[in-house]
Amino acid sequence: MSPALPAAYAVPFAELALANVVREYPNAPAHLYAGPEELVAPRTLHPAFYGGYDWHSTVHMHWLLVRLLRRFSATGDLPATVTTRVHEVLNSHLTPENLAVEAAYLRNRPHFERPYGWAWLVALAAESRALATPEGDRWADALAPAVETVGELLTVWLPKATYPIRHGIHPNSAFGLGMVLDAGECAGLPRPVLDAVTDRLRTWFAEDHDAPAHWEPSGQDFLSPALTEADAMRRVLPVAEFRTWLAGFLPELTDSPLLTPPVISDHADPQIGHLLGLTLSRAAALRTIGDALGEGPAHAALTASAEAHLAVGLPSVSSGDFSTDHWLATFAALALDTPPGH
């Protein structure tokens, strides 16, 4: 499959992202308060990424805005009035001053948003650079100190990370590091950092086999532990080696329960609603894994499953419910388009 984000989503996704990145409340700060002097507004702690309910969501909604500019500002599918608003928000948020504060926050709290938020910040920097405009370069330059900080944090953390985190929510090791590999070079991460990421993924997962796919999904997953791991290994193994590895890891892939979209009983429940994201992240992983397998029955089965998952998830991207509106459009873009940084 050759993914391309459909133009019909340009304006709806932009409107969702524009609304969320400037919405300071409700807010769920993942901030460990050291004392009462730190009881300050979210915008004080995070002058660039204060909106969108939580830090990682506002970072990836900024990524979505830049991706939409890259895809649609030149085609006319993103009207000039919307494009202007996008530029105004990004120019206001992605300044050297704001991002110096964000970089210092990460440096001073090395466990904050590891590795999910780190990965999305790297993806945002890569997307800004890939925009290939003076403004995009200016945003990427402003993000560079934060990207450098992420590189330093990865360098310290990876040797200590004896075991991966495998469950299907934010700290999942395979998802975050896979995204770092997608976007890191374009974002400016040094090659030794990316090599260390590759080595750690191989160390963690190369000997895995017989993944318990029948255990999925868990009740608040927005990632599939098995498919996310397989997609990470797709990035670090040669094609033939990956196919052999996958045959041992998911030996019954074409008959797997992973190919059946989850039942989502309450879209507005913040935990159950995570399963909407699972439909979209599964679709993205099924597409890329299927492409790595090449033409054949497995490719056809994974492609059909990806479409079935999209049919469940896409209608809920813009529901009017803040619990899902603040993040789902980004995962729809992952499912429908090329990876971050590409």
C-alpha cells in the first residue's frame, strides 16, 4: 500500500488540532510537585505544550499541524484562512524561548514522558525540518535543544533499560523507540543514539517467540503489544530476517485475534475509549508489517484487517467528546499516512 492522507481530512483534523493545542484546561499535568511554589498554571511549566489535556497529546497535535501543512498547504486543500491560523499558533508556540523552557524541563526530569513524549517531540522536529520552508526550519531550529536533550536522555537510559515495557499504553518501549528511528535522523539525533536504539530493540526482542496474541486487547490499550513489537523489529531487521522472526513471533498471524477490531462499549469512557486509538494504531502497524511481508495471502489478510480497523476508528476521530478529540486525529494520521518524519 502507498499511504497518503486523504485531502478530505485536512480541514477537520486541522480544526481539531488548533482547538486543542491552545486549550489550557482541562489539564492533567504529569508533574511531580516538589513544593507549593510549583503550584503554577500549566502554561508556566510548558509555554509551548500547555494545551491538549496532557503534554504528549499537545506535542503530537503540533506534529499533526505541521504534517497537514506539509501535505496540503501547497495543494489548496488546506484553505489560506486555516493555513494562516496554523502558522500563527506554531509561530507563537515553537519559539526558542518557549522551547528552551521545555528542554530544561525534560533535562531536569529525566523520567518525564519516557519514551512516548520524547518520541513525539523528535517526530515534531523531524516534521518541521521536512516541511522545507523557512518557517519549518525556524521551528526545527527552535526544537533542536529539546531534541538534543532527548538524545542525551536516551543515551543515559538505554544501557540501564534491562527489560522493555510491553503493555499497550504510553510507556510501551517498542512504540516510542520505533518512532525515534523513523524520525530521529531528520530531527538531528546523532547516529550513535539511533544505533543504540536499534541495538536495544534487538536485545529486547530478537529472541521473542509465540506472542500471546489471545491476551489482547487489555481494557485500556491504544497500542497492540504484539503488533507494536513486530513493527519495531521491522525497522531494525533486514527483510528476510524479519519475515523469519515474525513467523516465530506470531506463527498464526493470519488467523490471529489481532486481526479482529476490538469491541468498544463506551466511546466517552477515557479508558475504554483508548480502544478507539487501538483500532488506528493497529491499522498503521498492520499496513507496514503487511508491506514488509510482500504480496501474498498474509499481505492480503493484514490489509483487509487494517481497513476493518479503520472503519471502526475513523468515524470517532471527531466526536465532540474532549476525552477522544484531544488525541485521536494524530493516530488517524499514523494509520492513513507515512510515519512521522517521512
